[in-house]
Amino acid sequence: MLVLTLDRVVYEGKAKSLILPGERGVFEVLAYHKNLLTRLISGHMILDGSGFPIKRGVAKVEKNKVMVIIEEVR
């Protein structure tokens, strides 16, 4: 899993659970999740129980790998 902002790597490594605020509602990504490309809206991203607020972003899930690019709330 890789979580990025425009200026830094927020997280890189393995994770058991990722909860994201999608356009159609909050959703959770677990192992072997279906391939997905979605926009993220303002809310909280929760990675293995630890969370922080985000403004917006995009998430891509493909072949059991996740890449999330976000804009953090400052």
C-alpha cells in the first residue's frame, strides 16, 4: 500500500484495512478487493485503526495493491 500527498509519502507498506470516504459513501478496502479507481471526498482516512482528515484525493486498487493520493487538511 502506498499513500501519498503532493509533497511526501504518508505511508508505504502492508496494511490489513483501509477505510476511505468515497463519492458514493465510506468504503473499506481489504485483501483481494475488487479492482477500483475512485475519487475521494472530504472526510477521514483510517489505516489499520489510525486515522486523519483528508480534503480530497483518488484511490486505485489493482491486483491486491493500493495507491492513494490525497490532499491533507491543514
